[in-house]
Amino acid sequence: MELTDIIEKRRSIRDFRDIPIPNETLEKILNYALLAPSGRNAKPVDLIVLKDKETITKVMNARTNNFGFLKTAPVCIVVTADEESSTWCADASIVASYIQLLAVNYGLGSCWGQVHGRYFNDKSVEEEIKRILSIPENFRVLSIVSLGYANEEKAPHTLNEVNKSKIHYDHW
Ligand SMILES: Cc1cc2nc3c(=O)[nH]c(=O)nc-3n(C[C@H](O)[C@H](O)[C@H](O)COP(=O)(O)O)c2cc1C
């Protein structure tokens, strides 16, 4: 598939079929995602792969109002990064985006669940997930990306959606 087709096809998928993702596919997604560029080539990103339903439910409950889409996901990838790197948030965002594009390449759907900067019941979702998953103090949690075979159909994006006034040449 052309990269442009992959970009068009990537939609947020929030309902998944009860079919496991082959380990080989998952390994490819994880490894290719970690080839993403990072500031000063620091490579601060660590990924936590969740398959255990009980753990996924605990993480889902950290932001129940918004993480309902984790419920049917056979796999969730928690995207974390060492805050020692000043570009941790950008670096982690690129990895998460790569994961979503790689998912399309392997016939999977995905959805980005925001963790960093989000609160649920006045509690930091990031702190709650760090506690649940024993994530080291110096690591930040950007997002949780669900992965699986889609149980919903969404039309691909098209270039007609692009607001051309968002593109500026030489000056604003
Ligand atoms: C930074 C970021 C945070 C997001 N957070 C959530 C989230 O917490 N929960 C959710 O269901 N979707 C989340 N999304 C998915 C967006 O809602 C979705 O990408 C947007 O509505 C466009 O739809 P599309 O992905 O199908 O193109 C997030 C996406 C991004 C890029």
C-alpha cells in the first residue's frame, strides 16, 4: 500500500473484533515504530504492550469517560518516554503516530487515547496509569493506543477535507 493510501485509511477505530493479533505482526509494529526519529537521537520512548484483559480494564477505568474504546481491544500499547529528554512529548507522539500508520499497513485499526495532561475525577490520568503499571518515576505517559481488527467501518479520509488556507508560503 502507498503511504498516501495508509494516511487516508487511518481512522480512529473504537470497536474491535475478538481476534488476536499475530505476534509476528505485533513485533513488526513495535520494532518499526521504534525506528522513529527523536530529538538529539536520544530515543527516550519505551512501549508497554498490554494483552491481559484485567490490566486493560484497570487502565480503562483510569479514564472511564473516554477510554471505553479499550474494552474490546485485544492489544493496547502504552507510549511512555523518559522526561530527561526535553523532546519526550514530540518523540513519543511520533512513535504513536507510526504505530497508527503501521496498524493500517497490517490491516488493523487503532485509536489514540490521550493520557498526558488529562484528568478524571480530579486525578491525573498519567499518575494513575503510572501507578497501575509500575512505570518508573522519571518516565512520562503520553498515550495508550488500542490495536485490533476493526469491528466498525469508517470511510477513509480524502484530500477534499483539507483546509487549504492552513498552508502558508513564505509568510503567514
Ligand atoms: C492527541 C490526540 C488525542 C486523542 N485522544 C483521544 C482520546 O482520549 N479518546 C478517543 O477516543 N480518541 C482520541 N483521539 C482520536 C481523535 O478523536 C481522532 O483522531 C479525531 O476525532 C479524528 O478522527 P480520525 O482519527 O478517525 O481521523 C485523539 C487523537 C489525538 C491525535
